[in-house]
Amino acid sequence: MSQQLTSLGSISAISLFVEDVPAAKAFYEDVFGVETVFEDDTSACVRFDGLFVNLVSVSSAEELVDVVEPARR
């Protein structure tokens, strides 16, 4: 039995894979006024109150995430 998520209040961090980390970081800073709390060559992390958004270069995806074929229904 699956449980439905009714609140995002318990989520504190998400990671988004982006093509251009500096452009994505600039977008979040300019549009939402968030601060960058971490940055390196392949990622940046911005903070929305209690939510951290990790902006990770797509080129890093293969070393961070195992790619698997989706399950059939």
C-alpha cells in the first residue's frame, strides 16, 4: 500500500540537474532573491528558508545517480 504525500514541510533538500549551473544559479538569485550557500565547479546550492536546492551539472549525473530502466506496470 502506498502512502500519499500530503505536505512538503518535511522536505529539506532537492537536487535538480541543469545544463548550465551559473545560469541556473543566476536565475534563482535574480527571480527569487535567494542566497547561494555553496558552489563548486559542477554545482551550486541555493537556500529558500528551510529548503536547499542543489543545482547540479548534468555532466555529473552519471557519477551521482545510477541509471536504471523503469519498472513495468
